[in-house]
Amino acid sequence: MEPFIGGTSILITVVSLVCGCLVTLVTLAGTGFLIYKVFGSTFKNMAGNKNVLQNGVSAPAVVMSVQDTGVTLNDNPQARIRLRVMPMGGDAFEAETTAVVGRFQVGMLVPGASLMVKYDPNDRTKVAIESFGAPAVSQ
């Protein structure tokens, strides 16, 4: 009867290890999914903005409205910014972008403020802030 008790103890050990691994995997997967849902759009916007900043066309813009998204990254707030973009030699258009704004730059984002943006000429919904405090432009 001794081998049966030893076999049972090995079986209990194996089952305990498997259950422990499953609980760990489920916890990690749940945490990863939660991080993706909370921050996924932020990182996607940042990647899209980087592409527009590298390949887009520069234009002056005027801030029309600013909304806090409720997201912060390193204590810097993310804002949803509605802009009126005025390309050189083209028709003005409105666009919206989401950007993480430095704490010292928050005061520069008020309706009527001028800035420089880059936009994708093939898709004018893709706009990224290039710099704050652009030369004044007429609306």
C-alpha cells in the first residue's frame, strides 16, 4: 500500500503545480488585457502621431477647443484638441488630434492659441502637433 500513497502525493503535487501555473497565466493575461484596454489607444495615437510628424506636411493651426481625456502619462495629461488647420495655398479644414501635453505646456492650449501641426495630405483626419506658439494666423 506504500507505493499508492507515494503516487497520490506525487499526483497532488503535480495538480497543485498545474493549478498554480494556470492561476498565474490567467492573472497575467487579465492584467495585460486591462493595460491594453486602458492604454492601448494612447500608444496607438502616439505611434500614429509619430508617423504624421515624420511624413506629414507642416501648416499653422488655431486651437478651437481642448478636452481632458482623463489619461496621464508620467504626470502629463492627454488632451483631445480640435484644430482649424490652414495649409499654405490650400483650403482650411478642421481636425482633431489627441496628444500628451507637458505640464508646462498646458497653459498654451487655449481656444485661439496658434500652433504648428503636420497633417497627412491624403487623410486630413490625421494631424499631429509639431510645436506650440506658432506665428499668429488670421482666422
